[in-house]
Amino acid sequence: MSDLKLNKLTKKDLKHIFIQNVLGLQLGWNYEKMQGLGYAYSVMPALKRLYKDDPAKMKQALNMEMGFFNTTPQMAHLIVGADVALQDQLGMNDENEKAIAGLKTGLMGPFAGVGDTIFVAIYNAIIYSITAYLALSNQPIGLLIPVVGCLAILWVRWKLFQVGLAQGTRLATTFADSMAIFTEGASILGLTVVGAMIPAVINYKLDLTYKVGKVTMNVQSMLDKIMPALIPLAIALFSYWILGRKHMNSTRLIFVLILIGMVLGNLGAIFGWIGSLV
Amino acid sequence: MSISAFALIFLTIYVGLAQLDALSLKIGLFSPVFGGAATGLVMGDLKTGLIVGATLQLATLGVATYGGATVPDFLSGSVMGSAFAIMSGRGAAYGIGLAIPIGLLLTQMDILARMTNTIFQHHADRLALEGDYKGVERNNLYGIIPWTVSRMLPVFVGLFFGSAVVKAINAWIPAWLMTGLKTAGIILPAMGIAILMRYLPIKRYYPYFILGFVLMAYFTKSFSLLGTALVGFVFAAIHVMDANERKNNGPSKPNDNSNDSGNSDDEEVEIDV
């Protein structure tokens, strides 16, 4: 932070902005402006410092900062950093208002794309699958993993804020480049874990036997000879496929899986019923 | 067994705090696995809580509120499901079976909270025109009320009438339905996995997906999920080093290294299935 030259904003202001951003960005989330209200709350320490004695500029800044906004919260620090750094240097006027509003709306979409992949999908795939896997084997110690992960992410968020402050508007292009390679690596790690999760956490075993002459055959042990975890894999691939169909979403998939569960759970009874008909 | 007053109040406050955690720090309180563990701890059966919570966690791994979408409230589901399982003494599978419909039912509360916040947005819009920055700040903080009440109220009511509800369920739900719900609970983690597969570039990097599956399915005894994650990390690190080197050596674009051995120097290997 030492190489950072800000005119009016103090180190304390920056800390307040960061804390309000972490804690407050989504408190006022609503269907009209989404994180708009929370964004204005996040940059408020900067607005107070810069325009406290200038009501006209304060009104202009407040209205601009409260525009529609929505992105991955972890990525918002980059935009907030660039925003307050620009206002610190250029103040508030019609031209600068347009520039910052453009920066916000221009970056929130692409950043959400990258951020949702890294901070939500891959992060959850790795951190929470290991935690849940340990919890299933009655090891509550795994609950510490998300806590440690949270601290690490908090550090990353602080760094992203610094990058935003230092880079201003230039961050859009330069940062996206290095982010792309990182996302590829993270995707590889995520996919390896996702593949491993299928046999690790879908613990379904067919409870079905049939008789050939005097020998009782267990269907599950026959399937295991073809490939272990064949049914879990089939269910996962089916779910993946069906999620790609039109009019399908995760909530509807729950109902599909409940239906499959109903059938699988009562297989013995169903076969018995069919047998009684024959 | 019914729930103690302490546990009732503790869990009601817990889900409120957990929702605030989901919106801000994301320490983990908001996750179903924490919810189940907290319930188990306060009701004296940690193991049941952990299993209910972990199963719901796996089912919802990929389910996140991307862009403000509403998803089933599996935290409240996990808390109530664990509590009902412990109260009835019928085990974790029973709790999972109850948690799923509870989570689905509470979906509407999230929408209600987000709609209520629109009122504060309108207030803040008006105050901004007057330059009242303190009022804007205040209205953002008012958002805490709908967010927390939308979680605390249903959990309090659900747990308060808990033992009556459990009795009614036991009397009315037929055995085949409960068996079916239990089996659904076992296969439900497939949903979390499938959503992650949709979200990650599986068509491009599918060999790593197969690698993870094979390590875990065929070498169950010698591999854990953490071990597999480390193997994945190795390939990810190799990929990043490779891509950075390529970037520094020339303007050629980063190239994927989709080979199990991880050390091939193939140029422009693009796989689209």
C-alpha cells in the first residue's frame, strides 16, 4: 500500500470501506437494484471524506453509486477499489460520474462470470465436499476447513481491493489475462475432486437378489465386477444430462431424484409385486 | 423427547446469524453441514446432526445463489431435519427425508425477504436525492431485519411445534414413502455433483474428472478425498506453470494439457465432446 498515492482518502478510510464492503454489500439486496444499496453503503466512507461539505456533489455521487449493481461479492472489491481511487483523484463531475458508472456496469458482468466459477463453484466443490465427507465419517474437525478457507479468502479479498485501488480503470484488461490461466488450473483441480466425489459420497447399494436354481445371486456384487460405483456414476451422469435439458433446473431435479429414490428404495417390493402377477 | 427452551432459542438465533454469514464473511455457519452439527451439539447427538448436515451439504454443493437466484433453504431444512431426527430417535436417514421437503417449502421465505428489501431501496433512493448519506446507510442496515426474520421465524415455529409435528408425520406417512425418501437422501448428492459438472468446463478437461473417479472408485482403501484433491492440485499446478511459460515465451495462447500423464507437449489440443 506504500506505493499507493491517494490525495484525500486515509488508510483508515480504506479499512472502513473494506469492512463495510465485506459485511454490508448484500444486506439491502432487493429485486430492483440488487446490490445497489449495499454498494453505496460500501463506498460511503469515501463519499463522506470527499463530499461531506459539498451537498451537490454528495447527491450526485449517492445517486450514481446506488445504481443497479450485482456481481460476485468477492470480486466487488476490485470495482470498489477502482471506483474510490478514481473519485479520490478526479472528484465528482458529470464526466467522471459517467466514467465510474460505466466502469461499474462494464466490469460487474465479466467479474461475476470469473468470480462465480472460482469463489463459488470451485471453492465449494473442494472445501465443502471435504468437510462434508469428513462429517459423514463422524469427524467434526472437518468443520475447521471452511473457517480456514474463509480467512484465506478474506486475505485474497483485501489483495483484490489493493489491486483495484492501484490499477483504477486499467484493471479490466490486465487482470483478466492472468485470471484466465488461474481459472483453468482451478477448474482442473475442481473437476478431479468432482469425479472423486461420485464414489465417495453417493453410497447407494442395490439391495436385490435373485435365484438361479439353488444359487442366490446378489445383483450389486455382479455390478461391482463390471465397475465399482457404477450406479452412482449412472445417476450422476443422468443428473448432469437432464440439467442441460430445457425447462430443467436444480429444484426440479430434486423432484426427479426423489422419484428415482422412491423406485430404488422400494425395488424389492416392486419386483415382488411384478412376480405375483406373473 | 421434545426440545429444550435453550436449544429452541439457540437454534433460532443461530439461523439468523447464519443468514448474515451467508451474505457477508461466509465463515461457514450458513452451510447445512454446520447447521446440522450445531443442532446435533445443542441437542446432545452430534453424530446424527453431522450426517444429516453433511448429506444435505453434498446435495447442494453446486447450488449457490448465483446472481441472486433463490434456492431451497437447506440450512433451515438441515437444522429442523436434524432436530426431528434426534427428537424422534429414528436416526439420520429419517432426518434427511424430512429436511428435503422442509427446505423446498421454505424457498418462498427467501423471495419474501428480497421483496421486502425493495421498500428500503425506495426509501434510500428518496434520501439520496436529498443528499442524506446517513439515511442511505441506515436503510442498507435495515435489510438485516427481513433477512434474519425470514429464517428465524419458520425455524422457531417448526421446532416449537416439533414433537407434535413428528408424531403427526409418524402417524400419517406410509412406510414405503419413508423408505423412498431415505433412498432419495442417499442419491441426492448426485445433484450437487451434477450442478458442479455443469458449471465447470468438463467438456474441455474431462480426463481429470475420470482420473478423480478412478482413484476414488478403484482405490477406495488407499485414497481419500483430500488425497485425490492433492493429485488434482498437482495437475492444476503443472497446467498453470506450463501456461505461464508459454505466455512468457511468445504470444501463443494458453493451451490445455488434457493428458493423464500431464507432461505431453502437444500443441493446440482442443477437445470438445
